[in-house]
Amino acid sequence: MSGLLLLLTATCCVHAGAATQAQVRDTAAFDQLMRRLDNGEVILNTRAAVDQTLGRLRTLLPPDDAYRQRRYGYIYCFLAFDNDANGGYAYAGRGIEQAHQAADLEAEANFQICRGLYQGRVTTERDALPAYEAGIRIARRLENSRLVADGLTWRGGALSLLGEQARALFDFLEAQHLYEAVGNTTAAQSNLISIATIYRRLGEYDKAADYLQQSMAFARRKQDRQEELAVDMELGFLATERGDAAAAVAPLQQALAIARETGSRQSVGSALLALAESSNARHQYTEALQQLALAGNEFRVASDKSSSGMLSLQSAKAHAGLGQHELAEREFDVAEADVRQGDNMRYLAELYEARSRNQEALGNPAAALADLKLKMKADAALARMAKTQVTTLMSYQFDTERRELENRKLAADKALKEQQLAALERIRGWQSLAIVLAGALLLLMFLLAGRQLRQSRSLHRLALTDELTGISNRRHIEHTLHMAVDEARRKHHELTVIMFDIDHFKQVNDSHGHQIGDQVLEQIVHACQGALRQFDRLGRLGGEEFLVVLPDTDLESGLNVAERLRAAVAAARPTVAGVGLQLSISLGVAQLRSAESGVTSLVRRADAALYHAKDNGRNRVEAAP
């Protein structure tokens, strides 16, 4: 009897050990599959592949492991609700609450990003931004570079749809850097599609086409049909925006075929809507209405309301094209309400122009004129936005180039020091006393010569440098301007100058003393140097008056630089005794005329524009006529 008990006990132990080993194997397999899904390494071309992968992950999920259940949950959130935006939004909300209660920041960040995805479909992309930003903020706290990059790509996509291309591009470029830093080449390559979208929307069509060709080659190599679909959609949009609606049909039809293959109702609807836009552009209005009806059904099934404004707008265009102007008028009004809710200025401008033509066809000239005025107002807002974005992109580019130059200089200095140390180590082993003494003598001579050379250079620099701020003094900047004018004449290049001074600077000296005023001047000059380009030259004419020489620069670009200077000073807030001062500058900009023989007239016109800026209220930029 006792022998039987021992046998049963041994058998139970063996079974328990085997079960434990199997559980460990499942846990390791679960973690490995999760890593591959997080990094975008698993290709999911169809709904069946998604369901199969989620089923496999669920099978490997260790029982009573709440940590891994939350990881399964956020992957499920991203993958399972492509055709049910309402369901995905609710699921993400529950996931956020559970992760927050468990103090699981990684899961909470992923669920926040997932909620942003479905929020953008259920309402608007503007509403989705807070969720994306919450996810990015948590990911930065965790110092999880890949997760930060994921959040940035989602937020960048939303910002781009809203027309904020500069901010979107910054997000995509930072994400690219982070993906490359962690070695996630798959995600980095996929991110190029987003960057191509930015260039398309900024009108940089050739750059966009280059990125899309590269992305399509990569997608085909890894047989990723979802990415092929995204590239085909972008190629269709690119052709339409280039004015060749006929060339858009082939890539959009290919996108539609892939979307139906993947089983994504949202993707099918998006492809049909893009085809309808192309059909309207080709005056195929009946075809457009058929495509819009199919697209609307796909979006309804997927509970996706993000495209409702564009559906109504394209339907109104099609009915107007068919002469059904009363029906088109009602649809334009519905579209306007939806587009306004989505806060998309590009779509509003398109809507007002189309509705104006429809009002004219209805015999309502006053209403047509009102829509044209709204169109002009929207175009002006878009132009201001584009100008701001270009300025922001230029500033980002200059900052990036300056940092790269500084990094290269630091790397070169470090390499030089390492080479010098290595050379000394090699010499030290075999160098005799005589060579040491000779080397010491030579070194002394070099040091004396170098000291004399440095002193000579220092004296020369002092003669050309403003003692207080370290920038060019009046003599040097005027010499620089003469040289720049001569070169511009010789090479037939543009040349622009900026004159500016600090508004009400006398009050700073009177209130705080000249010593504090000198400190403020130094801080303002530092802010201005950060806003200038590599080849721009800044000099102090005296007091609080400065001159900037902008080689190879026309008036419009000079005004952009001047605006950056004005904004940099306004944001600088120099600190005096622990208190930040709010100061501003007034600027005058003048471009060298072909009839001007020298610098006197050019400087006089810039100076007149400066005083015109002061007369108009200060803290502004004025161009010389």
C-alpha cells in the first residue's frame, strides 16, 4: 500500500513539473510574439491573419497573469476593432482605467494611443489629440523610445489631416530618429510614408514621389499589403493634386482591391471616397455618386464618422455637376457643418468655391459672392498657416544644421585629442633624452610662436569685434556690407539688409542702470544669433542699434528672417535680478536695387523702414519700398 502511495506521489510531481515547464515555454513564446507585434514585424494582411494571430497570442497567455493580460489587451485594442470604431473607443477607455488602477504606465500609454485612433474616427482628429498627447507624455516618463515614436506617428497623422504640417513633420522626424536609435528599421521605413504625405500636402510633389517609390519597394519586399495600400492611396492623391485626375484612377483602384482583400471596411470606404473625388474631377458625376454610396455604407458599418464632411462635399459636387443644384445646395450646407466640426480649412476653401458656382447656377449672385468672400478668407487663413509653417520649418532646419555642425566639430576635436594622445604614447617608449630635450625646445618655440600668433589674432579680433556683445562692431559690419554689395554686383546675386533697434531701451538703462542694460543687450544678441542662418552676419552699429547682412537673399526671405528675429527677442525675456523683462525690437528690411551704386542708399532705406516700423507701433517688421 505504501509503495502505491509513493508511486502516485512521484507521478503527480512529474506531471506538475511538466506543466510548469510548459507554462514557462508559453510565457516566453507570448513575450516574443508581443515584441514582434509591438515592433511591427508581424505582417497582417487580412482579417483572418489578424484573428489567427490574436488567437495564438490568447492561447499563449499565462493564466492569472494580469500584467500580460493588459499587454494582450492593448494589442487586441489596436487590431480587433478596425471595422467597429465605437467598440474600439469603448474598449480603449476600459483599458485605460484598468491600467491606471494597476499603475501599469506602459499599458496605459498604449491604451491612450489606441483611444486616440478610434476617437478620430468616432468624432474628429482634433478630439483625438489629447489622447495621443497623454500617451506620448507617459511614454516619455518611461523613457520608452519605441513607444514615444509610436505615439508621435499617430499624433503626426492627426496634425497633418488638420493642416498643421510643420508640427506633424517634427513628430515624424523625431519618430524616425527614435526608431533608428532603437534599431527598429521596419517601423522607420514605414514612417517614410507619413513623411511623404507631409511633403505632398506642402506641395513638394517630387520629394513625396521619391519617398513613395522607396516605400512601395520596401512594402513589396516584405509583402506587406497594408503598406502597399497606403502607398497606392498616396499616389492617387498625389496625381489628383498635380491636376492629373486620370492618372489617379489606377493606384486608387489598386488600393481598393487591396482594401477588399484585407477585409478593412474603413480602408474600402477611404479608397472609394478617393475614387469618387477623382471621378468628380474627371466630370464622371454619376460614377462618383455610385462610389460615394458604396463608401458611405462601408463607413457606416465601421462606425467611422471622420469622413462624413468629405462624403457630403463630394456628393454635392456630383449633384451640382449633374445640374441638380437644389439638392446640391442642401448637401453643401450639410457638408459645411461637418467640415467646420472637423476644423479642416483646406476642405472649407474647396467647399466655398464649389458652392459659389452652384449658387451662381441657381441664380443667386449675392449668395455666390458671399461664398467667394468666404473662399478668399479661407485661402488667406491657409496662406498665413503656410507662411508660419515655412518659417517654422526653416527655423527647425537651421537649428538642426547648426547642431550637426557643432556635433561634427566636437567629434573632430575629440578625434584629434585621441590621435595626439596615441602619438605621445607611441613616442614615449623609445624617445631618448636628447630627442626629449630637442622636442621640448621645439615645443617651447612653437608655444612662443603660437602665443604670439594668438595675441596677433586676438588684437585683430578686438579691432573688429564689439567688446560688449562679441559680434561685429560698426567698422567690421560696414566692411562686411561693402564686400557683400561688391559680390552681389559681380555675381548678380540678391542682397538684403535688416536694421533694428530695441524698443524703449532707454527705460531699461534709466530704471536699472547701464550695467544691467549691458547684460540685457548681451542676452538679446544671443537670442538674435540663434534666429539667424549660417551665412547671415550681425553687427552692432552703436547703442541699441544693429545691422544684419543677408547675402544671396531676396526681400521676401529677408522679411522671414526679420520676423524670426522679432519673435526670438519677444520670447527671450532677459532676466534682471531674477525678473524677466518683456522687450521687443522694430526692424526695417531693404533689398539692394540694381540702380544702387553703393551701400549708403541701401542702409538709408533700411533705416527709413525701421523708423516707419516705430511710427506704426513698434515690435514689427517693415519693408523698404
